[in-house]
Amino acid sequence: MKSFAIIGLSSFGHFLAQHLSEMGHQIIAIDKDKERIDRVKSFVNKAIIIDATDKETLTGLDLGELDGVVVSLGDEIDASILVTLYLREMKVKNIIAKALSEDHGKILNIIGATQVVFPERDQAIRIAQSLESEYILDSIKLTDDISIIEIAPPMEFVGKTLGELDLPKKYDVLIVLVKEVVPEEVVLVPTASHLIKDTSILMILGTNEALQKIKKMK
């Protein structure tokens, strides 16, 4: 079990607090809006109404021992920058800051965020990729050049083993996991003898260029 503080309970902060709580972690929720605080009280460990841009008040919360602090202040760019700076001065070891633009993200990195996230942009990319092909179910970006896609098998995969498909040689990609629906089973790093069925779901790792070829298959 880990402990996190989430500063700013807009949609992103609210749902992040909810999911982390459901996963069994301890959550401190912080927002200056009483209504937002009231909406999370039932599932967080502590809910605090303060203006996090007040440095003295924020410092008094003693957040330095937590596993991470998430700064999710919606459209308040100036506020997110200030709060991130204060957290850095408080020696918080893991600061995750939500950015609204590339320039905003650059500033957050410069002043001390250990990780900058772009929820709206990243979700838009994932939706665009899923719409690109009827087979794509989800996509996870690992680096600028490498991703994992979750995909229903193209017709030419069905009924063949991974050895017969020889995807590493033919397409320079690797199937790292197969979810079998019937019977329900998860196979991590399947062997060459694994048979692909029309009910299989494949997790495929590769460069974006290589994965693009897979996405175009029918």
C-alpha cells in the first residue's frame, strides 16, 4: 500500500483519487472547492479544503513522506506551476503534474516535476489509434518510438500458431501477452506453439513504424 496526495479535484484528479483508493492506496485529497471535496470524502482517507497556492498552508501539510503528489489543477496553469515549485522546495520525492500544453509541460519539468502527464492529449491519441483500425482495442505508448497495442487478431492470424506467423521476423514485432476469452486465460509471453483463435486478444510490442503495418491488416 502506498500513500498519495492529489491536489486539484477536477475530473482527472477526482477519478484518479477514486481508482487509487479502489486499489487500496491511502489518498489525501486537496482542493479549495468544498463541493469537490465533499464528492470524494466517501472514498479517500483525508479530504482537505485549502488553497494550495498558499505556500505556508501547503508546507504545513508535511507531504514530503508520501510516495507521490499529483498536481491536477485543471485550467489553472499559474497555480499548477506555483504548487509544483513549492512541492519541490518541500523535497517531495515524486511530483506528477498535469500539463495543458507542451509549453506548460516544459515549465513543469524545469521547476521540478518528476513526471508530466497530458491526459487529454494522450487519451485523444489512444482514441484516434483505436478508430484507425477495427481491430485495435487500445494502445500504450512506452517511448516516442515504441508502443504496445492491444488488438483483435486479423483474419490471416486466426488458426495459425505464433511459430507459423513468425511475427518477429516478418514484421519486427513481438506478442508479449495473449488474452484468451474461451476458455478465459491470460498467457504471458506465449510460445511458438500457441494457436491464435478468433476470440484471442493480442498485446503486441514494437516500434510505431512496425506496428503501423499490423494496424493496416484485415
